[in-house]
Amino acid sequence: MASNGEQMARRFAEAITRCDRDSAVAVCHPEIEFSSVLGISGRAYLGHDGVRQYLDDVESAWDEWTVEVEQIVEAEDGRVVIVMTMHARGRGSGASLAARTAHIWTLRDGKLVRNQPYRDPEQALEDVGLSAA
């Protein structure tokens, strides 16, 4: 059975795919600091309002956006690594992209509070003492 942290990371990824602001915020600590490899603003999104702004930014930049989860695993220290491929099609340009990335999530009070995005998923796994599946 998945740990709470693993469940929170999966639920966040699913909410991002649906652009479901309420579901995304529900798994996030009020003091969340969220960064994205494909972030539009190039900055961290802070708090629940920041998560909502991130989804606004996603919708303004992409006609289609999907997060395909490959692996979610909890490290011994309680951090959670999520490996995923983000698929998107640009609004207006129609340009498609797919980027395999990872995040290391830290939880506080059972909710997502901070992530560290990685362009190299294997490095994320190594950084928490795990190896690629």
C-alpha cells in the first residue's frame, strides 16, 4: 500500500493534469513552495494562491497538458520522489513536447510543502539514496 506521501504526490499530479485547483490545493500545505521544470514564470509558486496561479499559467501557455506518472517512491527520510513525463501542446503554436522529469517532495503535517524539480530523474532518485527502477 502506498504511503501518505506517495498518495499526496500522485493526487497532486492527477490534479495538475485535470487543472483541478481545489484538488491540487487540498494536498498542499498552506506554506507550499512549488517549482516546475516547465514553469512559465521561472519562479517558485508560493502558498495555495501560488498553486492556483501555476495552474492559470499552465492553462494560458498550453492547449493540452498531461502528467504521466512512471514511479512514486518514498525515501527512508520521508521525502517522496515522483518520476513522470509531462506532455504538452503549446497554445497558439501547436508545438508538442514531452519531458521526462522528477520532483523530490518534502511533506509537512502530511501535506506537500516543498519540491525540488529535476530534469534528470535518475539524479533525483540518487539524491535520496535510491536507485532507478
